[in-house]
Amino acid sequence: MKINELLKEKKTTGIFAIIAFIGGFFFLNQTVTGNVIIESEKSINLISIIGLALIACAIILAFYSLKKK
């Protein structure tokens, strides 16, 4: 099986969506998840932005794998 055929399968995109979702929550920081009220620091790290991007990609991949025939 070629790599292109493997990436077109519904199961593979679902696995990538799960990995991206877990990785996104791993990279989120307390300043994004609601602990900003307690802390006086109000800046967002680059790591938090990467976490949010991974969660967005996971959602897109999940919808893609569910809608794919």
C-alpha cells in the first residue's frame, strides 16, 4: 500500500485527528484555559497558539473523516 492511499483512508484521518486533539490540549497554557483571572500576566505564548491551531486542525480532520464516503 502506498502512502498516498494510506492517507486517503477514513481510519487514518481519524487517528490523525485524535492525535492532533490530544496534542493541542497538551500545548495549551493556563492563560488560554481560564486561569488568566488569577494571574496578572495577560500575554499569550506561541506554544498556546500552536495548541489552539492543533485543536482547530483536529476538528477539521474529524469533520473531513466523518463526511468522507
